[in-house]
Amino acid sequence: MFADVARIFIKSGKGGNGHVSFRRELYVPAGGPDGGDGGRGGDVIFEVDEGLNTLENFRHRNRYVATPGEEGGGRRMHGKNGQDLIIRVPAGTLIKDDETGKIIADMSGGNRRLTLLHGGRGGLGNMHFATPSMQAPKFAQPGQESRELWVRLELRVIADVGLLGFPNVGKSTLLSMCSNARPEIANYHFTTLTPHLGVVSLSGDRSFVMADIPGLIEGASEGIGLGYQFLRHIERCKVLIHVVDAAGIEGRDPLTDIETIDRELEKYDPEIRKRPLLIAANKTDLLIDEQGTGSAVTRLKEKYEPQGIRVIPISAATNTGLPELLEEAWKMLQEAGSDATVYESEFDLSLVGNVEMLPIEYANPEKGLFTVEGPKIEKMLGYTNLEAEQGFRFFQEFMVKQGVIKTLKKMGMQEGDTIRIYGHEFEYLDTEEYDGGNATDYVDTEFWKRRAEKEEKNA
């Protein structure tokens, strides 16, 4: 089954945590910290597979998660890196952010392999935190969190020439007669429900790719019929051939058909109507006098050739006029250039799951009370033990380096005021301890009380 749209969840691997350990060997009484670093998490990589022409594989699986990095070990052993996850897609696949609809990447042109989400960085082991004043650090850095995203995949076929027209005008027959494609052909509407590609070979080792776009009807730009599912496949075509039923077998006027589809293209994307265009007046084998006054071919030429649009009478069933049509299409392709349409990225991937890029939020709900929140601070509290003196000191330094105290002072915070951070309350004391007097210190109002009770209990 042909599938040209899919929605999937992707997630990179979390970085492995750094390890806490100390070297303990005979005759080495003070070995020091030797905890190794965590491994890097696996990346999520999209790669073009030339053997694929549909997104059918994504119908049965919609979650793709890379493996996490392993924790570091003792003796300075580095954790194993997570394995990268490679997701293979057909050429011409657009990757969009599912929430905003913005284009993340276009897997066409020279873009054949793309790392979409990077795995988390491995945390540092405690061997990195030894200093002259702290020779036995009992903490390590946690691994960086993974990144995750819901994306929408849209396949837009890559073809040089696209065949347009109402249902049952002979597009599939035309494609089968001039290429190696074998689409289903029958005398009923919407025989072709999916785009078909064929390689057209000309003399002198010349060739191009032709696409049979399923029949368009009035209202396609508004979703009538299969609407956008058909129209999106026209976007990459450099030359368009409008196929009409010159014999009017179904009672439609070919000029009216062209005008109707032109209106749908204008509504969908005005730029498409600016592409080079040919008109193939098909089924001329069923006309008694194809060049006679009042015939469809004559009326088409009178209207469109003064506009610079060639009208070529053909019969796909009998191969009449096809060499002339294909040579003209080749000529127009050379004039149009070889570069296919490639869409630029509209989405900033650096913001996905990047806590460091998210703002810290401040509030002053009442006099003497300031609240501070934000994913960056919440994450730091998750791996910091405020009960330990070293952990509390780390927390103080973090708040200073992130500019939290400086911001609160600008908001009017004074000595003795309370700072509330995710259930923890601190009393602000203005000191000269950090950064030559530019930084500040503050005390958890309950911390020393809890510590004294704990020491008394263990005594």
C-alpha cells in the first residue's frame, strides 16, 4: 500500500551518569577519586534509502527511541556510548514539527543523511571534581537528558515532469507507453490512487523521470476528492504536462477542464502555475477531424499558443505524437535547469529539549517573598543533595552563576527577604563571599536545624 504521510515520535538516548568511586588498592592508601564518565546517548539520524518509495513502514510503528549511554565505572572506566538510531526514508521526504507544522528538513537534493536529535552528553565522574580543598568529592555529574519530538513525515515525489488532468483522460496510458512504469489502467474514475513514477528514455542517453499524478477534480485545493494528497506531489515537478481528453468522451470540454485545474493550482500554490507547461490533447484517434474548425485541438491552439504554451495532439493508445511531446518536454527541462525544489528549514532544533535555552521565571507575589522557577533550576535540584554541605554549596554557586540573585536584587530583594524555589525556602543574606563582592550568599532557614537534629540522633 502506498503511504505518503506519517506521524512518528522520536527520542534520542540519555547520557550516562558519571560514577562516584575511589581508588582502593594495596599500598595505595590515598588513591583518590577514580569515577569514570558516562557514555554519550545515541543520536536519531534520518537517512535516504533509494530503494524506498513510500512511507508504508511507518504505518506499523510510530515510536523510535535511541539507546541511552551507560554509567561510568570505577578505575576511570568510561561508560559505553548509546547506539545511534537510523531511520530510513524515501528521497523527497519532508520532516515537519508536528505541533507547529514548520519544516525541519527536506530529505532531497544533496541532503541524504541528517542527525535530527543528538544524544545526551555523558556526565563527568567524580575524578574531575577533585580540588586542593576538596580531595574526595562524593558526587558526580548526571548525564544530559534525552531530546524528544513528534514529527510529521510527508513524501513529495521527486519527478522532472508531472502529468496533470481530470480522471480518465489517459495519463496512466501515456506514462505506460513512454516509460517503464506499469500503472493500473481501466475505464473508470480514480483508477490511479497513488503517484506512479517512470523513467523516460530518449536517444543519445537522455532520460528524465515522469510522474502520473492521480486525477484532480474541482475543489481539490479544499480537500475534495483526495485533495492535498494529490497536489503535494506536483510541487517538485519542473515541467507540467496538462493532459486533456480532446475527444470529449465523457461530455466535458477540454478548455473548461484546463481552466478548472488552473484555478485549483492557483488556490493551492500560485508559484506552481508559473512552471513551464505543455498541453497534450489526448485521444485524437477518436476524432473524425482533429484539425477541423471548432475541434478541441484547434480551439486549444487558438487560446494557448498565443500565450507561449504549446498544444501537441497525441494518442497515447496508438503512440501517435508521443515522440514530439517527449522531445518538447526534454527541451523545456533543459531551459528550466537541473535543480529540483528543495525546501529550507524553518525550525530551530537547538530548542528541542534544551533546558539551558529555557528562561528562568521570577515572581514577587507579596512583600518580602520572591519565587523562582524554571526547568533549568528544577533539573539541577533533581540531582543536588541539599542535605549535604557540598551539595548546598554547589546550589549556592549555581544560583549566583546563573544570575538569579542579581535579577532578584533588581526586583527589589533586600537582606532578610525569603526566596522560594520548588518547596524550598531560603533567607537572603548579602555577603562578600563570591566574585569579589558581586555575588551573594543565602541560607536555607530549615537546613541547619535539620542537620543539628540529624547529628544529635546519630550521636
